[in-house]
Amino acid sequence: MDQNQLKALAAQLRYMSDASPWYRERLAGTDIDGAQLTTESMATLPRFDKEQHRQSQEESLSRYGHPYGLHLCAPVGQVRAVHATSGTSGLPTFYTFTQADLRTNDAAVAAGLAAAGVRPGDAVLHAYALSMFVGGVPWVRGISALGAAAVPVGAEGGTARLLQFATSIRPRVLCCTPSFAEHLIERTPEVAGVEVGSLGIELLICGGEAGAGDPAVRAILEDAYGAQVRDVQGGAWGHFATSCGEGEGMHLVTADNVLLEALDPHSGRPLPMENGVVGNLALTSLRWEAGPVLRYDMADTARFFTDRCRCGRDGLRYQLLGRTDDMIIVNGINVHPSAVRDTVAGWYPRVSGAVRVVVAGSDARVSPPVDVKVERGADEDPSGDAELATQLEALLRDALRFRARVEILDPGQLGRSDHKTRLLVRSGAAR
């Protein structure tokens, strides 16, 4: 944390304490003037997580008639945009923006996309979900702020409509989840009558889920599209990070807007920000008016890098490894379904890259063997399924240190998603 971040953090904390009784109570007794703030003293500041976020929203809805949370610092009348998660398990998680926040976020997304390789004048086909998600309209605004042409078909537009615009406009850039990018590899020949590599896309910007940061998954996409692939994260609080195509991880482009920490997944305490450390990604907003966040656990497991990147840039980088709410524990070993997918994808084209991890019950602790369904590659002979399954079981045991029971399926049998792919499937009672 440099001096500029310390000053911005002190100003943000004072604002939060002054504007929100909820934050004032939580910050009572802590240094918010900046005189004693250090990277180490961050551990004394309260953390915020998605469960607290949900509770804050429920209380504000009950008390004040709005669902934006007790942590809302700006008057409700000054909120100019609202975005949210899907809310499949209850009240959606809301993200609020004032007019100043919109300017901050537009500039952040524009800067992040420019760092990823988008140029003014580019046509950018937007295929993330548009309805309420922070990767939707906020990204469209950022694309325009950069001086590029946003083509906001969105994931909701469907494959046929997206390919209609892709073949007519011939965009240089496609923004979508890695799952949807893989989906288009298979569907483009069926729907458009051409291979996906003939669409003329030169740059794939993939976010919304882990995957594009893994070399094996990235190689599948680069080979099919003939394009560069960037792994990205951002869309709220002025946060944006992007890979560069040279070194590991995503560069934090907007260090003036957010402060990132690595948290111990069990104790919640900050881990030393050392090269290669793995922990939960936590974010503190530094310049946000509407609903600023403090040490917000993003429910993402990440590996952090502090050494100089091969591209020559210094500064913090990180790679998303998976969602903490999808992680299973097998004989004491933490296993992310995305890591299973990434490991298996290294065997492409013997496999298609599509994977599902199937467990029984809702407990995070799972007894081995863990069922893993893997699609055979399009040109593979089914007679070799038994041998392939045995080889993949050995691969997962050696690479991820858990015992799997692999079932080989026909290509396409697992289905494809036009948004995010749910890699972990829970079914039946625990065995």
C-alpha cells in the first residue's frame, strides 16, 4: 500500500463513518484519520462479506424501504444506477452508483480494456449478461468511454443473434465468459456455417468466471479463434484487472480506486502479500460514494504475484483459481472444480474441455472417490474410454492430490452455457 492509497483510504474511511451509522458503529475505536494506517494495521479494520452484505440489505429494506443496504453512504435520491447479482438464492446483492461513481467506473473500465488491448475505433461485441450484472451496462459504458463501438447483444440475445452481428459487423473484439467462448467454438459451424476462427475476432476478453487465466483453457480458445485471449475482472467500485499475455495473472489496472488483500480462508486474517501467496481476494474501495466496501471478501480464491511481470510492468497481479462457495474438501485437500477443469483441459484435443464434478449432498467435505464427468475429444475413438479415464484419474491424483472416478462421455453430452458454466453439480444424499 503506497502513500497515495493510504491517503485515499483514510479519506474513504472518514466518509464512510460520517455518512453511514452502520459503518460508524463498525469503525468505532479504529484509526480512521490515517495517522497510524499501515498495511499491517488493515487487520484491525472490520471485514465485510457477502452474508453481511445480504443482512445489511434486508435490514435497510425493513427499516427504510430500500434494499441497497445499511452500508449505503449516499442519499437514496443520489443513486443514479443499480446493478445486482442474479439472486437465485434470495435477495440479489445490489451494487449502487452515484453520478461520480459512474464517472469513476467508466474511466476504470475504459482504462482496463485499453490495457487489455482494445483500441479506440474498435467494434466490441459484448456477450456478457446485460440484465443487471456489473459486467453488462457498466462495461458497455466503459467501451464507449474508451472511444470504441459497443455492440451490446448480451448473453440474453442468444447464440444465433450474436453470430448474426458477428458475421455482419466483423468486430475485432469479443467480450464474454470463457464458457460462452467455448460454446461458440461448437455452435458457430452449426449456426453460421463457418468455423469460429473465420469471424475475424482478434481479441477475446474473458471474465465472469475463472478459466481464461489457465494456460490450457487459454490455448483451446487461442487455437480455435486465432485470437489473443485476456483474462479480466472488474465492473464495480472502479475495479479492473487484466492479463497481459506475457506473465502470470491479471495486472491491477486501477490501484488508485481499490486496495486488494489476500485473506486466510479460515481465519480471515490478512496474509503477507508475497509472491505466489494463495488466499481469498478481498477488496476495499478507495473512491466510492454510493455503497463503498471495506475489506470485502469477494468469495474468490486467488494466487497473487508481486514480482516484475515478463511484460516489464511492476505492481500487483493475481490469478483467480475458483469460487470459495464451489470448493470441496477431499481428505483435507481443497479442490476447486475450476482447477479440475483446467487440469483436464491440458489434454485437449483428446478431451473437449467440458467437465462436471458431481458430489452428493451439500457438505463441503466429500469422501473419495469424487465423480468427474469428462467429454471425449471430437476425434477420439470411444474404444479408448477406459484407458483415457484411468489416465485422467492418475493426472488428477498427481496434480490436485485427490482420488477421482472419471466417466468419459460423448462430445456435447454435458451441454454448454451461454453465460457461466456450473462446474460443480450436487445431487442426492451424501454417501
